[in-house]
Amino acid sequence: MQITGVVERIIFKNADNGYTVLSLKTEDKQEITVCGTLPLASVGEQLQVEGTVKQHPKYGRQFLAEQVQTLAPSTLSAIESYLGGGTIRGIGPAMARLIVAQFGMDSLTIMDREPNRLLEIPGIGRKKLSMITESFRENKTMRDILLALTPYGITVNQAYRLYKTYGDLALAKVEENPYQLISDIEGIGFMTADAIAQRVSGFERESAARLFAGIKYALRDAQSEYGHTYLPADKLILKATTLLGVDGELLTDALDAMIAEDALVEQFVGEQRGIFLPYLSRLEANIAQKLVTLSELPAQNPLWDVAQYEADLHIQLSDSQKKAVKLALNAGVMIITGGPGTGKTTIIRCITHALSSAGMTFALAAPTGRAAKRMTEATGAEASTIHRLLEYNPAEGFTRNQDDPLIYDMVIVDEMSMVDVPLMNALLNALPRGTRLLLVGDADQLPPVGCGDVLRDCMASGRLPVFSLTEIFRQASRSRIVTNAHRINQGQMPILEEEDSDFVFEQLMTPEQVLDRLTALCTTQMHQLGTSEPLMDVQVLAPMKKGVLGVENVNRVLQKVLNPPAPHVPEHAFGETVFRQGDKIMQIKNDYKVSWQKVDRKGVLVEGAGAFNGDLGTLYRLDEANKSMQILFDDGRLAVYDFTQSDELDLAYCISIHKSQGSEFPMVLLPLCGGPAMLLNRNLLYTAVTRAKKKVYCIGRKDTISRMVNTVFSRRRYTALCQRLQEI
């Protein structure tokens, strides 16, 4: 659909990404709200816009712009509105009237071709003329480039990103090598770049640039979608053949050429010829070298008095726990692993007390804010996210590194199963020789969201000391959550029919019945969960995103009953989601720039930046006037978001089990009633159950649980860290 009209007013514009909401008066005098990437739209301009009409749940009928063409203002009033609309620095409404009064319909032509004639206007001197001319040319250059990119099938949004990245060279960069856009421009993948290349002369289907880009993209996709750090050469060729639609022999030759040019790295992993992106090969090699270096340094050995620590803390350690404490205190690097109830937290608490008693310094860290908060609560010592420990800065990255290392006697990292290769590399770069490193985690949890499988690779290498905790302690053994988690992990059905248990199962046969029951438990029948605060105490976890019991639908239903619309409660609609003040919220992508404030345990106001995939919180305040939201995360950070950052957030009444990693909730509601086979596996069920601190309430079908218990997560990650450790 195409509409033409004059911009009446700019309702909202984000200078960073060009997203704009404006009112357009069409030729038949209708006013239509237009949204999209319209960075150069100004009041008074005539626009020809292509897109679709959509009924917004709150703001009514809107036109979503996909392509836009700016037409020259066609009337004196339109020219005056355009010049005075704020786009051109140095010209306001009053100055615009003077210019149009002097030059009439030739105003824009004179500003473009004879700008010195603006000196005829009272109030314009040489300094202001320079400002006006520079601003006018900047806008014209950007407009010309954006228009020149249109024939290549580039959307306005993509064109604006290109201009923000390349500036005046945007068109030249596209024509030189469209496939470079994949690396340089966020949101442009291989399919988009390939479509652009088909419109640029010189890029045939079998061109080297296309083959190289396709192979590299296949590797990146294997990393981002499946967590691999490399692919076997035959699997890479097969994947790239499907993507590119060309002969495998051509790709084999292209692959060899890329290896010869050091664009890719070849290394045998076992019997397989592994192909790596160079930076991932470097990261894995660096991790292996750093771990071995730390582990081989002779540790200083004070006389660790474990009996005294037990007395100080009023605890009694088992023989295996005592052994783990002593080994960890005397090792350069050590891994402690075990399931729920096996005493990992007690060991950390004892180790930190021992270090403090000896006058030694330590740092506690975890991959997520919630996991760090749990460490703090369990040990009484301040813990932080790994990003915060390394003082991540959006402009500079990790500011604590080999040039500015962390100075501690020991660094203890919990929830290691969640740590991916890039984050582990950053941590190790900041640890100088002589620092002890203790890695704690549950190897039976799901692998990290990012690439690699650091904890399991380190354990499997045999190169680092590993202490596995298997004994379930008496207090934990009374918890059916703990015993059922271990049964699930061992391939046994959990015990379901038991009264007065912290693991409750209720059989219902259809997804609709399960959803109705889940809703009732969170509203009218909260007493059955033992809480009057379901928003605070209960977290619904689902295996899937779609369907009746998928994350998206359950969120809509629970938001409706737990935080319904009210006359004085502000809300903001984004796509199909309505954000309402008071909602449970999750960060769904890493944003290293979002600013936050937090009062630490000493009462000091701390400022920082960064919110990460999986962070949970509450929509504390929604400011419609300033188009912003304040999110109070569970670890105390208060972060401010512009409405244009809404794609980073989602409702969190229900979250996926994958997203729950590293978190712990008082109660977990688990709807399990069928679903995609690939999502119904043992690891997923084990992870869900071990997220609950006080109660698991499982609703659904017993055969679904049985299916999950009997399905072992079998998707192997291709990683080389284990072998690299063994080879040093």
C-alpha cells in the first residue's frame, strides 16, 4: 500500500536509530499516524510512503512504513514548515518565514546552489551562514545516499544503519562488497546481503566473495544457534551447500582458499577436520593456556583449620566436604560439581570464611544477577556478576584485563554451567599468575546460551582437579524437590503421588485444562500454593514459546488476571505486547549500554551500565510523557529504557526453562502437557525442577513427564577446549 502526504508534526523521533512516529496529512485531508525508520522526515515535507496499515491495541490505526521517498515541498507554507521544523541547525520558524518571504519557491534551490545569498536575510551573518549551510548539506548528503541505496532493495531502516556505520562511504561500501555488511551491520544477515549482491554488478552466484561469505555465515550460525565453536569440514560444506545452492566441490576449494588466507582456522579435533572462526580458535586456546598456567603454580599453604571454621560457622561438614574445602584452598584451579542438596553452597561459605580468617582476599561472581544475589545471601559476602567484576564498559568492553588485572587471592565462580567461551576468556584474561580459581557448578544443567561448553570440557579433560559431590545431606534429603531432581537425573520417574510434599503433581489431560488450573492457582486458589503474593513468590516455567501452554500465551493470560488494565495505570504497547506498570519483566537480549543505579549493601549509590539476557525484574515506573520505562531488577538495579528499546524486554509471568538458568524461585509452577519432541528432554526437566527453593507444582500429564525423563539431551556441541587442555 502507498500513501502520499505532508508531514504535519513529529510525534516522536529517536536520533540513535531513526525510529520516528509522525502525523501525515494525505491529499484527501486525512491525518494518518506513520511509524518507522524515517530519520530525515521533517514538518512540511511531502512523503511517499509504502507499507501496511495495522490496528494498534492502544493507539488505533497506524501505517507501518517500509519504504519512503521524500518529495520536494510543493507550496510556500510547506517550504516554510520544512525549513522551520528543526531539521536544519540555525533556522527556526521566524527565520524560515524570512527566507521564504525573500526567495519564495526558489528557497531550497538557493540554499543548495547559492547559499551565500542567505546573507541577504537580516540576522544571518557569516557564522550562522556556515552553520546553516553545513547542516543543510549534511541532510542532503544523507538523503541522497539513502535514496541511492533504495534500488538495491535496502529498506529505510537498513539504509539508515548503513549510513550511521559508513557515513558518506555507505554507497561505495555496498557496491564494493555487499557481503561485508553481514559483519558490519547489525540486523543484516546472509540472505539480505545476498539479495543486495544480486542487484550489484560483479557478484555471480559462484563468485569467491559469495562463497566466502556463505561459508563464514554457516559457521557463525552454528555458533549463535547451536553453541558450536567449530564445525567438522564435511558438515560445514553440507550446511553451506544448502545455504548457497552451489556445487560442493566449489565450496571445498573456497574453504581451502579461506584457510590459506587465514580467514578460517583448520585443526583436527580427534579424527575430525575442524574448521574454526579465527577468534573462537584463539579464545579456546587462550582459555586452555590460562587455566593450565593458573593450575600449575605452586599454591601457598597456610594451616587450614577446618574444624575451627566449622565451629565459627556453627556447621558440621561431611568428610567429603572437608576434603573439598582443603583441596580448593590449596589448588591453583579446581572444579567442584554436584546436584542440588550436595552442599556446594556450604563449601563456598566455608572457603570464604577460611580466606577471611587468613587475611586473604577473594571475589565471588556468577553469570547472572540473580545467581550473584543468591551467592551473597548464602555466604554473607558481596557477590557480583562476572561482567560487573570485570567492570564492563560499553565503550571499552571489559576494562579489567591483563593490563589492569583483578588482584585477589582467590576468585570463586558459581553456576559455571552457564559460562560460555567469550565470558570465560574475559575472566581469565583478568586473573594474574598466582590467583586461585574455584569453579562451582552442576554439570547436569543445560549448556550455556552462548557458544562452548566450558564446564563440561574442563571436567572431561582430566587436566584440572575435579571434586564431584554426590552425597545428599539429611536436611536436603527430606526435600522431595531434591530427591526427585536426582531421580530425574538418573533416568528414574520422580515420585509424584505423595501428600504434604514440596513436589506436587496434578494430572490434567488437555492444555486448556492445565492453563485454567494454572490461572486459578495464581488468583483464586493461591492458598493451595501457600502464598498470598504470587507475583513475588511464584514463577511459571514452560518448555516452549508457542501454543496454549507456551510462554507467550501464558504471559498474556496471567498479565490479564494478575495486573489487569486500570484507568490510572500507565501502559505502553509494543507490537502484540502491552507493557503495564507493575508487570514482571525479563531482559531478552544483552544491552551493554543501558544505564542503571543501585544501592549496595553498604548503602552506597552505585552507577553502572549493562543488562543481560535473562535478567528479571519489575516494571517499576512507566512514563508516557517521556516515553520511558524504569525496570527494577531483582538484584536492585534500577535501569531506564526508552520506548524504542522495547524489543529488549518481555513479560515474565512465564519464562522459558532455558531462560531460568542461574535463577532460583520460592515456587515453580510447571505446566507439562505435550509439546515438541526436541523440547521434552531430561536436562530441561531437571533444570526446571532445580530452580525451585520451596515448592514445585507440576500440572499436566504423567506421560509427558515420563517422556522427558526417558529422553536424554543428545545434541552434541562441537568444541575443542577439552582437547586443547589435554595437549598442553
